[in-house]
Amino acid sequence: MSNILLKTLRNPGIIYSISRNFSNAISQANGLRSASNSPTKKQNTLLQPPQTSINYVRSMFIQTQDTPNPDSLKFLPGVAVLGKGNTMDFPSSQAAFCSPLAKLLFRIEGVRSVFFGGDFITISKIEDAEWNVIKPEVFAVIMDFFASSLPILTESSQPNSDTQIHEDDDDTVMMIKELLDSKIRPTVQEDGGDIIFMGYDNGVVKLKMQGSCSSCPSSIVTLKNGVENMLQFYIPEVTEVQQVFDEVDKITSTEFERFEQQIKEKEKGT
């Protein structure tokens, strides 16, 4: 994990500004000292109203954390994002209509998907993009957004919270959901992603991977060796775990594959 202290990334004159303010403060102190030696100046100084100068410098301590997916990086701004246990996935820019922050992050060239967790933001990039180019832009967007005090989500949108247990759920389904929330999802969220329960039928548990897990090369291994083994250990009725994809995931994956192919063709042409 790397610790990064950001102070107004887009203001390269910050050092000059600080030194200038420091110099002004010294000059003011010298002026007051000179005034103390002259009775007339001292009287005039006392008659003048006190002047207070407050300089606000925006700062945010942002941490980055690697994930099992080399194309996904976890950003921790040091403040709550969606709150403990809440997540929301934005697999494409079209899905970000309900989040002002996600919209801004998708404007960064090379960003493939955005994922919000309780206290982190996961950015997934296209394969050919470089983190050393994307990271400074992500830092700037996150810092500027939290300084604006705008809502992360619109009022009409709701993040994923604990898996809802319905009245018609049988004992097996309730046990699966409880196990997901208590043991599996917190571990997956530590890696910058989430697992959403999609259904259970004849021993088969259907789950959807989100965030860094959705495009991770080891996601199948995670499902089979991790999630499936744990569910089978606690719930003998479970025979298999399957990863499911919705239409948005399929369309997004197809579009990005087409985009990457176009880039490769242009590189060959040059």
C-alpha cells in the first residue's frame, strides 16, 4: 500500500503561495515591532480595527491499495464513501447517470469501470492504459469532488447493502444470504469488489461479481476454491456456485473488446 498526501494537485503555485504568505507575516510582524518604537504610530495602530487573514488550503490524505486484479486499483480517501457495508457498481458510463462522482471519474481517459464501497473507490482501467497516467487524474477528481460537498449518489438511487432476506426464502436461501454477508462479502470488499446474490436453484448458487472481481483473471478461482468451498462446508445442500452476467456486463465487455481492437489496429497502422 502506498500513502499519498495530496495538497491541491492542480495548483502548482501552492509552494510560492505559502512562502509569500509567510513573508507577508514576517513583514507585518516587523511593521508592528517598528510601530512599538514610535508613540504616534503605536496610537494609530491601536485605533485601526484588527485584520484577520485566513488561508484555506484544501488537503486530503488518499491511500491506494492493490487488488488481485492488476487492472483495478482501490482508492481510500480517508472519509466515508457509501458507508459501512454499502456498495454500488458502475460497469459503464451509462450506468453512472445516478452518481455525479462516477460521471466525473468516467471522463478520465482509460477508465473502464467504477465501483463504490463503504470507504473506498475502485477504479478499473482498460488493459493498455497506464496507472501512472490515470492515478493523478483520479486523485484530483476525488479531492475536488469531496471539497464540493456534493452528494455521491442522487436521491433516487440506492446502494447495495446487506442481502435482503424475504419472507418466502427457505432455510437454505436464508443461510446462504447470511453466510455471504457475514463471512464472504466483507473479504471480497477488502479486495475492492463485491459479490451479489442472484438466486438459488436445485443446489446451484448464482452470484454476480462486481468491482475489481468482475474482470479479475482469478475470479473463477475465487468462486470455486473460496466461495463454493465455504458454502458447501456450512451448507451441504449447495452443490455448485455459478457466476452470472447481466446484459449491461455483456454489452460493456463487448464494447471494450471492440475499442481495444481498434486501438491495436491503429498502432499497427502507424
